[in-house]
Amino acid sequence: MSEYSKITASHRSRAAVIYVRQSTLAQLERNTESTARQYNLTARAEQLGWPRSGIRVIDADLGVSGSALGQREGFESLVAEVALGQVGIILALEASRLARDNAAWYRLLDLAGACDTLVADGDGVYHPGLFNDRLLLGIKGTMAEAELHVLRARLEGGIKNKASRGELRRGLPVGLIWGEAGGQIGFHPDEAVTGIIAAVFGQFAVCGSVRATWLWLRGQGLRWPLQRVAYAGKDGVLPEITWVEPTYHAVHTTLTHPAYAGAYVYGRTRKERYLDAGGALRQRSRRLPRDQWEVLIPDHHRGFIDWDTYQANQARIGVNIRPQARQPGTGAVREGCALLQGLATCGQCGRKLAIFYTGPAKCVPNYYCQGPAELVDGRGARHMNAGGQAIDAAVAGAFLTALAPAALDACLAAAQQLEDGHDAALAQHRRQAEQARYHAARAERRYRAVDPDNRLVARGLETEWNTTLQQLAGAEAELARRETTRPKTLSPAERAAILAFGDDLEAVWAAPTTTDKDRKQLLRTLLDEVNITLRRDDPEPGAGLILRWKGGAISELTVP
């Protein structure tokens, strides 16, 4: 049966639809011949007997994948018109242009067969209602889906094989760039970029909190670098760096990215399919735990920190969350005066204790446990409720007793840290001032090189020069202000005074300059948990404390 014998007057009385699709925007830009061939199917429709006015092109799906996840408005409108009996023939370059998954393909064939709609490609004209044509179209659809699977398997296999050697080039975080050799990763040569990254890791080692590190950057007036690409140009030109205000997300990404620890990683996320509220099939990325990463190569390149420090940082960040029942983690240190915030647990049920404050100024800490949330007379009954002042004092005393042997070493370390003088913030401000001087000098050279009579260009370069001079003046003024406020080197008398504090830790602990937040951070350096049990029915009522120290040691206290 020839292709013309399948076409009837009923078919020609309805529209001939040309379906045009390219899978990606890159294909649309580069594979122009394929797109042109699809548009030229209008000539084939005319050869089959359709008038020019009866031919319509659907190209709304250019740049959209034909797989199951492709949300194709053009294809859905085509299916709707076929179901309404408005289409006499569908023309496509090949079956894969219409669909790459059998679910969509057979849905179209079922409707086309029921509504007497023909399907045509470069090989012929088919009627989905005829058994032989339906069989051939089914095979073509299956081959189109299988072809997509084979192509994807080849590409993914090559990508994973290259990634397993640490040579697959993917986007790098700011401060790292790809080198010329395969898999070579190095630091960005701009000291201002690497300096701010190093300062972030140094400050996190001191404060132990992502938010505190971010607030430190903002308080010091430091800028944050943005790097659009991680590759040097063919002529060796480095990617341009844009300086912006630091954000919490940028700091968190920096502290949690394994590339800064010298590790090469691949497969940190996994694609998952799900149905949205409208019933459409969607795809999302899910972050995987470290033991499920496909490729992890420690010591692949030089990092800002080592791998052990990175793992310790992740554990530290992980516990800076709101404490969950029966889960590890103490939460980030807050400003309240309850010293055992996040450390105290209930001696009966093991839950973490919550805190509330009483007194006229709401400054007296109390610890309580809601327990199983039992109701008494229609109100929630607290599992345990204990005043916190005596408990905090007892724990602080035990802590100072345990710390006494290391007090002198701690004071010496503090004195050495103060004597270092040049902190990371001041060094970064010097780099920013140097960078501003370079930009101002470059703008001046560009302005002086232009023809003075070409005022259209000269005015723009003059404005740019003035802007860079203003930025330079601001950077130098800020640098001068911070240099004048920088702490001076300790004198011998000041050094002796600091060392003298090692003999009286209680004075340092109770000093007005030592905040409650500082005290809680100190407690967490030695303590993992303080378990509290109330003994109201004993002959001598009180609270029994079990202190679990880091390293596994346990001590017990009784507070009247």
C-alpha cells in the first residue's frame, strides 16, 4: 500500500501539523541543519496534498528534552488537538522528535488510531489504526527510547571513569582554579581571594560557628569574591573576580565544600523523580551523605585545610543545630546565662532539657523536661523542673578544677596569639587597598591612552577613573583607621599580668569581660553532657549530676 493511498479527503480536510523539536538549547544553536530540515517538512506536507493554509508548525518545544521529564507544552497541545479530531496528519523528521519515552509515544498512537490521524516521517506515512503500521511505529518508538538509554549510558560511563581518576573538570568554588595538566587544581593567584578564604577557615577555628564567622566578616567590613568560571582563558587570562557583600550561604558553602580540604569529589547529589501537586513528573537533586559519594579522593590537590580538619569542622557544624530528642548535638552557643544550654539532659528519660528564665529581670535560669507531655487537670505536666543557679555553679567549679593543670599553657597560648599583632582582617584590608590602587592605575592608563578628541570614549574612561579613585580613597581610609585601632604589642608588664591569671582561674571566670557565651564555649571544650536527676524524696533532697567529659571520663556531683 503506497503512502498516498492511506490519505483520504477526510485527512486533507483537517490540519497537517509539523512538529519541530531540539533536545537542548546548545543543539538549537549548533545543529542548525537539523532544525532547518524539520521546518522544511512543510514542503513534504504540500506534496502529500495539503494546501499551504492547512499546514501548521508547532515549535514550542525547541530546547526541551523528549524524555519522560521533558515538560513539553507543544507536544501536549498536539495531543489535545489530535483527541479533538482537528489533525489529519502529524509530520516529524523521525519518531524520536515526537517522543523519547514509550508512555508518551503510545498515548499519541492510541489517540491517533482512534481519531483517524496519520503519522509521517522521512520513511513513509503510517496509520496507527492499522496493525502493521502500528507495529512498525511501536518498534520505532522503542528504538528511540533505547537509543536515548544507550547514549546516556555511554556519556555517563565516560564521565564516571574520568571522575574516578580525579580528572573530570567541573565547576570549582571561588579561590581554586584548574591548571593545565589533567586533574591539576591550584590556588587562585590573587592574594586577596585566597586571603579571605584562609581568613574564614581561621576565624571558624576560633569561634566554631558559621553564623559567627559570617558576622565577623561583616563586622570587619570585608568583601567576598565571586568567581563565575574556574578556568583560565586560552591566552592565560584569569577569570574576572567580582567583590560583593559576604552572605551566610557563601560562608557556609566555603566551610562545607571538600575541595578546600584538598579532596576531589564527584556524585555528592542524586537525581530523584517525584510528582508535584499538579501530578506532573519532576526531578530534583538530593544531597547524599559522605559514605555514598561516588568518588572521593583525599589529598588530590593542595587545600586551605587538611582532610582531618575538614571532618572535624563538619562535625562541629553538625552539632550547631537545635537539639533534637535522643539525637547528638548541643546546638550553637547562645547569649543566655544558663551555662548548660544544650548540655543538660534529663536523668529519667534522657531528653535534652529546655530552659526558661524567672525573676524580675528574667535572668535566673531554670531547667525543665516536658517528658512524655502528660496532661494533669487538662494542662501539660513538666517531667522535671529545677533551678539552674546552684547546678551551674557546681558544674563551673568542677570545670575550673579540671582545667587548673592546663591553665598556664592556656594563658601562654593567649599571650602568644595577642602578640602576633597582624590579624587576618587587617591583612585582607591591605590586600583590598593594594587591589584598589591597581584598578585606579589601570583606569588612569586607559584614560591617558585615548585620543582626547574622541570625547565619547574619553568621558566614559574619565568617569571610570574617578570611580576607581573614590574606591581607592575609601579603601586607604579604612586601612588607616584599622591600623590605628590595632592592638599594640604586649609589654613585659602586660605579659606578666596575663600569665598571673593562670594562678586565679576563678577571677578570670567571674570577670565582667568574660561573657556568658564565652563561659559556655569553654565548658563545651571539656564536657559532652551533664545528666540531671532530682531526688526530692530522699532524706537529703537535691540534684544528682553525672558529668560526661570528652574522652569518656565520668564524674558525679550532688547539689543540695
